[in-house]
Amino acid sequence: MRLVSFASPAGRRPAAVVGTPGDERLLDLADAIGVDDVESLLADDQALAAARSSVAAADVSRLPRLAEATLLAPVVPGKIVCLGYNYRGHVPDGVDPRASDPEFPDVFVKTPNTLGGPSDAVAVPHAAEDVDYEGEIAIVIGRRAKEVPVESALDHVAGYTILNDVSDRAWQRRQSQWALGKCFDGFAPLGPWVVTADEIADPHDLLVEVERDGVVTVSQSTATTIFSVPFIVSYLSQTMTLQPGDVISTGTPQKLPHALAAHRPLAPGDSVTVRVGGIGELTTRFVAPTQGVPA
């Protein structure tokens, strides 16, 4: 299933996306099965089963169109945990691609003010100097995870979504910790939906692509990641309790050579699309900040 959160006069509501490409509709799961939000749905196996039954029985022609809805971030995570440097780069023939793998991942967090939905534009802050994008697959936790072994870590994964880890490189370089460069308001667009884990046969066999203003700047398979999804969940759960709805962003591939050579900071008017096979795509527009008030 594809699960979304959408804005209604009654507030944020959960829904499933049904129908065919070009005619996708929304099945309101608050009405259909009485759940309040996607986070609680993901944590409840019985509710998920009821949602699947409702999807199978839905009269698609009577449902509102997805294109007419305002989608919000599909979950509101208690924490957003991110990985840096989780994809192997190109190496010459005959060189072991694993030779330079780090023993442990670089881990950082994005604060709650960074969360944005798939319909939200990102304001380029007045103080920003070198805003950049990072297209990433994000794990969504469905079952509480504390000190879980690698072998059972996938049991705690409810599904997958897309996160654009927007970053200001200049602020990131000012200190050994990356927080200030990562945590400007709105710097974590998330969505458009959560694809439940049963729909993803192998999260380590997906193509991640990024387009900036229509030009492909990233294209790499998750087969080249250093740390697997079960390892990441297990590793993080040794220090923090992962709760339903928590998001773990798994890192971004390196940009293609032409994109690295032509780097320029994001500016108002730019657009970035992150596309992941089997999950979908997330497009983020960048706009000017509110005039007269620093962003």
C-alpha cells in the first residue's frame, strides 16, 4: 500500500492511494477503518490488514482524486536520523570496492523544524550561502525497536519513503558537527507517501535518481550502499529506542561527474526531483524567503 497524510477541514488525515497511474484516488482511512494517523496505522498489524481489505473493496470511481488533495508529510516522526557517506563511489578495475568502507556509519539528526511535506516549497534562507540537495531513501519504523539484532531488524520496518536532505554546505563546514547546516527550517521534505515494506522485495536493489531542473545529477543503485537497512536499524537501536513513525534517512549517492563539475548553490526558482524505483518521486521547489524577516 501507499499511505499518505492529507490536509482536510478536520485536520491531518490518513489515506491510502488507490487507482491507476493518471487516475489515482484517495481512500480516507479515518472514515474507512477509524485510524487517526499513519503512524498509529503502521504500528498496528490488525489495522493494516483492515486497510488492505478496504483498499481491495474500494469503489475507486467514487473517491476524490489524489491530484486535488494537499499532501502533508506522510508521518510526523518523533525523530529524523540520517546517515552520511553510505554509498560506495566508483573505483578502478581490480580494486576492491569495499576496501575503503568505514567500520561505522556517520550519524546525525535533523530537528523537527526541518520537516516538510511533498506539497511544500523550501525557502532558501537569507543566511544560507551554499544550499544543496541530497536525494535519499528513508526507512519508516513501524514497531518499537530497542537493542534489536540484525537478524530481526526488518521486522521493525513498516515501509519506505523519500527524503531530500537539504543542506547548506557553508554552514555545515563551519564546525565538526553538521547540525546547523542540516537544520534550517523546512530542510527535510518527506514523501509523497510511505510504501509498506511488503511492496519492496529488496530495499538493496532500488535505483535512486535525482533531477535538478530536468537534468539527471544522481543515478545509483542501493546495491552499492555500505550499511544495509537491517544493520542501520539494529545499530541505531543500540543507543536510542526507535518508535513507530520515526524516520531514518539512509544517505545519498555521489553526484554524477558532470553535476559535481557544474555545482552551484540552489536558488529560488530551482526544482529538485528525487525518484526511487518502487517507491515514487518527490519534487521540491525552492523559493525566496519571506521578505523582511530572516528565514
